[in-house]
Amino acid sequence: MFVSFFQYSSAVLVLVTAAAKLISALGAQGILHAPDPILGVSNRVLLMSFGILELTLVAALLGSEGRWFVFLLISMLGGQFLLYRTIFALGAYSRGCPCLGTIGEWLPMSERNIDLALWGIASWLCIGGAISCYLSFQNVAAVQAASESTASG
């Protein structure tokens, strides 16, 4: 039950963030040409790269029922988001994390509330992905054990 809920909820969340990144990357705002203060790559390249990566993970989530390694990848993505956001917060950069690109400017939420929502999404992906990975792996091990006992007995 948890694994299915996580699978579909995380697919929706990652799809939304991927779309925000890709739509923003196609814009003409000057900030897209500026380098990311942590990775040093232009914000446009960063948004495009992570948007495509996230779309790939959404396809993997929706195309693989309960595959533990897909959940491991989602957990790792969430962990990377948490690490990036932590470095950004500790670095006291002059602007907020560009995690949604310029779409964040269109939302009827304060920058603080968007930031809190993104912390929540990253935490959900990291922790929920790890739990789903564990549960899915346990399910695979149980099925294999049952299969082996049926074959030998």
C-alpha cells in the first residue's frame, strides 16, 4: 500500500518539478545565463539537465511496478535535493534556490512557503524512496525464497 502511494505521489511531484524546470529553461530571463553558485554551470543547463533526468525517473516510476532500484534512484535524487538545498541555505546566497526556475515567481505563494514546500518534497522523495526501496527489496526476497522452496519441495 505504502509503496504504491509513494510511487504515484512521487511521480506526480517529480513531474511537476521537472515541468517547472523545463518551462523555465526555455525562457529568456537573464538569470538563466548566470552560473549556479554551487555547481558553476549556467542555470539554463542545470534546469534542462535536471528536468530531463526527472522526466526519465518519472517514466521509470510509472513503467516499473515496485522495482526496488527505481525507488533507490528516487531516494538518491531526494537526497541530492536535500544536500543542494542545505548547501544553498548555509551559503547565504543572494537569491533563493533556483529549484523551480522562474516558475516560482508565478506562484501565489511567498518565497518562504515555496522553500518549505520544496524541503518537504525533497524529504518525501529521500525518505519515502528509501522506505519503498527497502519494502520492495524485501518483497523480491520473499518471492524468491517462496519460489526456491516450491522448486525444491
